[in-house]
Amino acid sequence: MRLYKITLLFVCFLLGTTTVSAQSWRKLRKTAEQQFSEGNYSDAAETYEMAWNKKKRKKDLIFKAGEAYYLLKDYRKAAEAYQNVKDEIKSYPLVGLKYARSLKQDGQYKQAIKAFKSFIEKYTGDGKAILQEVVNTEIEGCELAKKLSTMPNKSIKISYPNGGINTNFDEFAPYAVTSDFLYFSSAIGGNARIYFSKRLGDEWSKASIPSNFPVISNGHYANGSISQDGQRFYFTVCNDDTKWDHINSRCEIFVSMKEDANWGEPVRLPDYINMEGVTITQPYSIEKDGQEYLFFSSNREGGRGGMDIWFAVRDLGLDNNDFTFPVNLGPTINTLGDEMTPYYDVENETLYFSSNGHPTVGGFDIFKSQGNETTWANPVNMGFPVNSSADDFFFRKTGDANNGFLVSNRVFGGVKNTTRNTDIFEFQSAADGYVVRGDVKDNVDGKVINEITVSLYQIFDDGTENLLLDKDFSDGKYSFKVLPNKKYMLKISSPGYYKETYSFSTDNSSKFTYGESVYLERSNYYTEADDQPATPVKPNENEEGIPDDAVYVPPTIIDGKQPHAPTGTIIAEGGVTYTARGTSKADNREYVTSAPKYQGVYYKVQLTAVSKFNPNHAKFQKVADLGRLDTEKLTEKNITRVLLAEAFDEATAKDLLRKAKSKGFKGAFIVKYEDGVRYGRVNL
């Protein structure tokens, strides 16, 4: 019976195929036109080809097949179709250019160069001077590709994530909250939406729509970017009258504000940013010099041509959407082509973006340029394997400077066999060899535990352990270099918490990075010497590891919290101006202040940074009852930080931050000081 059903289905399939192929070329053309108008380019291309095979004199049929394949980004099929009409410049003036580009994006660089030269020699239509410039750039890109293909960057490893991220539809716009938690966009079913996925071992969980995200009833919504303080979520809402398209879908930027664990109702950015009739998309937010910079891509008036990269700025001390009028990044970055997917690395002052207007090895390539605002170094093509002969964009780093994500429609190693859709890829630094990394959090509230000690052991075949490294970390993240084909164990501890361990083996030849997030359980052991939490093992386990003078103290609970930490001893009274410099890598600017100095670790809440400080301003008077207002004037910039002082323990610092935010300073954050000198921003 089962064999009968299979046979019947096969016969029906053959009959259906025969019925279609038996149609006249006119009927096939009509069917193809309908399919094309509905956006069904795959079926349209094949139907146009069938019609052309019945009527070879009707070259319009194979040209339209090429157009459909070109829209599908099926470069090889497009080139095969265009080849039949590439010299028909009177009927199809730009077909020679599309043919050459299809060859280029299929990686046939030598043939593409010949095709570009042939096209421009034969072209006699309008705008030849501009087309000559375009062709010169394309040929330069082909020559660059031939050169770079012999010297790929072997320090970078590209991998295709396993699990629930990528589908047969477009996936794009990755935003990594951590290296193991990813927001991204997907056009599953033709409608773009924002999803998230978590890395669980070697696999990514099935993509899910965030439950705390506001409901968007109409249009595509995608391209998410979270502000540095975690309080703002920027994204685009795009017209829904067509299927999702990275360039042709008209989009506008919206923002949602964090409300406890949820995101508030989306607010459209002002009209001078979201101009009527143009696209504004792919927002990316950074904080710099007390201001928020919002980068985006747009085809608004005043640009160089096509999509350009722009930025707008707002004061971090004000909880509104009062951005400056957008500024174009200028001709060093923007070209007559399209520039998209901006990402700015604040620490290295480097802009990463994608362009098809600079010389590329494919269609869109990823470039980088050092600079800021409108002063930029000449963009550098990232080369292979970051780029490919296909389209590459959305370069995004994670917290680790050498790792991150990018988007490409490239064919990849048997797991992705078509260029018709974009997928998310992960890049890792192979130069650092094998690495184990992760973060450490409180298992109750999920907050990062900053002060941790991590021990790395090698485990031998007989089960014996050998301690290799014992290292302290102050930012809640750990990282060690390891060797391939070994078994290791990590022991993680922190004052006031029980120790945790986990093991792993570096036996996956295609994987360079190992590790996981570790959640520690709170302990109630304290040393009598300094009333500070000890680092014990759990009471029902071996007591080794508990200090000799440790005693168990039932926790004192005040307002649901367990306080500990002595107040600081004053080093210098306030009122005397002195110069200092931040000590952390991310916060090392020189500043002038007259604030008091204290011994040990303490905290302040930075309210904002302004060009001119007026202590009598109404917004600062609102927090006058919370504490002293200190200022730090940067010596290199006309910027003054305004801080609320001070707290000598984490609980007080967090409470001070909460109160400051409740009084209007939504962008406020906690700053750590050590012996009177600013260390920098911390998350407690």
C-alpha cells in the first residue's frame, strides 16, 4: 500500500511537470509574468527559461529570467541567462554590467574583468562618464580579489552557527548581548521580525520572539540595537506592502525605553531624522564624551548617492529624543554606491561598515576606517575570509575584541549551498589559538559578580589533576588560552559565594572557543578578621578551602539585602583642585576635579556630561538632597562630568543610582574609584 502511494505521488508529479512543459511559450510567459509580479522570482525565472527554450528568438524571455535570478542573488544562474543577451545593448542597455557583476559575485574574476571592459567599450547611452567610474571601481575590486585570495587572513576563523538561528529565509542584524546571547532579525515567511537565541554548549537554541518586546502590529520590524546603558532599544519599522528587502523596504527608526524587565511602547524618532519618503535604517548606538551617537544608513537628501551612513547626537543627561540634525560621514566613507550597516568600536575609534561603492571582492564588502564624526582614514577592505565574492555586512564584535558575528549570503562548506538568502556567521580569532572564556553571575539575580578567582586544571587520562593557572579577574569575565585535544577543569570562586567547577575537552577541530556562563550560589561564611565574605566550599562537601578563622554568621537582612563593607578613610579634603586620570583601559582620560579623596574602593553615580555645568539648573536641583555634586572636567575635551557622591558599598551605590534615575537621570551609571582615583564605569 505504501509503495502504491509513493508511486502515485511520483506519477502525479510527472504529470504536473509534463502539463507545465506542454504549455505554449505564450502561456508560460503569462504565468512567469504573474509569478514575477507576486515576488515569486524563483518560479518566475524557471518559467521564463522554459518559455525561452520553446521560442529562442524571443530573447526578452531569457533576459527576464536573468533579471529574476539577479534579484534572487543566484549569481551563476543570472550569468548563464544574461550571457545570451549580454551584447544586446540597444534592447537592454545595462545587461552587460549585470552580466559582469554576476560573474564577479560568482567568483569568476578573470571572466568578470573581460565582461566589464566589453560592456563599457560597447555602451553608447547616457551617463557613460559615471558608468566608466563604476566599471573602473568594479575592475579594481576584481584585481583586489585576485590578490587577496592568495593571502587570506589566517588569524580569523569563520564558522556557521549550529542550531536554531539560520533558516532558508534571510537572517541578519545580529546584536550580541553576550557571546552566548544573541538578538537578531529574520524574514521567516517573508516578514522581518526580531528574535533571540542562546548558545547552549555547541548549539544555539531555537529562535524565539522576545516576550518582553512590544507588539508591532503592522510592517516589518528589525535591525535592533541596544544603547550602551541598556535602557534604550532602537530598531526599524518598515513598510509591509512587499516582502522584506534590505535596501528597497522603506524603513524608519523607533526607540523603546526599558521599564523594569520590559520594553515600553515604541516611539518614532523625530521627523528631521525620519524624513518622509526616504529610508532610515540599521541604527547603532554608542556613548562617547557624555553623549549618545546614533549611527544609521539612509538615502536622505544631502548624501553622496544611494544609501549613505549618517549620525545624530543627543545629551546623555536628558531623557528625551532630542537628537541633533543628522550629519553625513562624508566622502571618505560614503560613495556613489551604497554604504550600510554601521558599527563603531569606541575603544579603538574604528568604524566598520559595508559598501558596494568602494572596490570590493564581491558585492557588498565589509570595510573599516579609524576616525570620528567627519574625519576618517581611508577605508580598508577586510579581505578574505571576512569578505567573500557574495554580499557581506553587519560586522559586529562581541565583548571580546577578536570575536563576533557578520552576515553573508555566501556558500559555505556544505552547510549552506546557495547564495539566495543571507545567514548569520560567527568569526573567531585563530591567532589566539584555543580559548576558554565565560562570565560569572549571581544565581539569584543574574547580575555579574565582578571580583572572581578562576583556576585552570588539566585532567589526565588517569583522572589526576594538574593546576596550570590561578588568576583573579575584576570584571566578572574570565579567559584562558588552552591547547587542542586536552581535557580541562575550571574552578571558580568569589568572596561570599560557594565555589563551582566544570570540565571541558578541546577535541573539536572546527571550534576555537570554549566555556560557559557560571552561576554562583551565595554563602554566609565570614572571616572575623575583616568581616569580609570568605570563599568556602559548600557545607555538605569537603570543608577544605574555608579559611581557618571563618565562622558561620546568620545573615543580617536589611530591606531584603545583606550589607557589608566598611566606610572609607579620607585621604584628602575636597576643595583643592588636582589632576588625575582614569585607570581602566576603557576609561583612561585625564580630568581635573576638586572632589575629596578616600582610601580604598568607593563609588559615585555619574549623572551626565555637559559642555557647561550650571549647578543651579533645575535638573540638578532635583537630586540636591541625594548627595554632593562633584565635577570632573576632561582636559582633552570641553566636557564636564557631573557626579553624585558618594557610596562606600555596592548596595548604597545601587540605591543611589536607582534614586538618580527616578529623578530624571535615566542614563546615569555607577563609577568606581580606588584610593581617590577614578577607575571607570562598573555594573554592580
